[in-house]
Amino acid sequence: MPHLTAEDRGFFKDNGYLIKRDVLSVDQIARAQDALWEGIEADRKDPSSWIGAGPRSPAIASHADIRATLHDAPVFDMAEELVGRDILNPGAAPGPALVYPSGDDRGALPERGHLDGYYTPTNGVPEGTVGLFHVGATIYVDEVAPGGAGFTLWPGTHIQAWEYFRTHSCLSIVGGSSRGAFQLPEAVEVTGPPGTVCLWHGQMIHSGSKNYTGRIRMALIARLSRKDLNDIRFETPRDMWHYWAGIN
């Protein structure tokens, strides 16, 4: 039985993202939290110790209880419903991306974002290539309230990116920066209870944000690539949904 409706696919096509609630079971959430707390350098029972704590990734992505949030929950299946069955690389795992409370007063959302997969000297992407992927999946395993460093995105910028790369080299976006190349609409901060999942287009302008709440932003982020990525890495098809069997 499909997990996504025609309305879900239409919303993703128009906006470049889709938010689904209650995707993880209570047990999957609890196990993922426990796995993260094994590596967090703070006292789980003392929220005052969470301010400015670390590390950002306190568990490895391949940890069984972390990987389960993508593959045992229906998140990977949802992504396949967008791209096509047996097309995405099944070896993907969701990397922890925690943001600890800053202890600062509430501030504004970021004014600009970036595209993932474009070389900078520090991000691990080889110079002269791009690390493209088709679908991002941001998975919350704890409550993320407004101002709590929710995953921030700019709806519709996946279309702007496609239009840009129709006439520009994929290597022309330095570090994936959105500065100057795109007209950004109002940002959307993804918030919600544990079990909230945001699926997003791999060419969506997005950003992290600061955590002004007292909770740790417990997010896991998977970047799901096609198996044939090396064959199509530098392509910008005339139809932007050419490689999206579930949408096209």
C-alpha cells in the first residue's frame, strides 16, 4: 500500500518538500534517542548541561537504531515512491545532526541557504565534481519547536536551481551558496513532534538555524542518491522530473 497520496506528490513537485507526521514508531524514536545519548557530552537528566554541548554527531549513521529510522520506518519507501522503485542506493544511512541549545534569546531565521554537494575546502566534496543526490530526508526523533533549530528551507527553489543549471555549469555555484543566483521566498522552518519527517528535493536551497529553545534538536539527515548517479551527475534534463518515475 502506498505511503504517499497524489496530493503528497503534487505538493512535493510544486514546493520541493513534503512533511509527514507520525512516521516512526514510539519504540524506534526511543531507541534512536538512546543511541544518541550514548555519545552526547551532557547529563541527560540536567537540561542546563545541554547548553552549548556536543558533539554534533554523537552516534554513527550505521548504528542499527539510527539506520532503522530510515529503513525500518517507511521513510526510504516514501522516497522511492517519488523517485521509483529499486532506483535509490539502499546503502544510505541517516547521519545525526544535532543542534544544542545556544542559551541566547530568540533570534531570526537565516536569510540565505545553500545547496548540498558543492565543493568547499572543508566539506569533503572533491574539487571539480558535485555530490548530487535526489532526495533528502530529515527525521526528527525529539520535539522541535519554533526557534529550535528546525530544518529551514525555501519552497520552490528546486525549480529555480533547475532553471539556473539549464544555462550554467554545475560547478558554477561556489560552495553551493545561494547568494546572487536565486530569489529566495519566505523561509519555512520545519517543526514538529518526534516522528516528523521532511522529504526534500536534492536541489532545494536550505540551511541550518540556531537553537533558541531549551531542547536539543535531535535530527537525523539522509541524502539519498540514485544507483546510476555517476552516469547522470552533470545532466540537467529538459524535463526536470525526467528522473523521477513517481512524479513524472
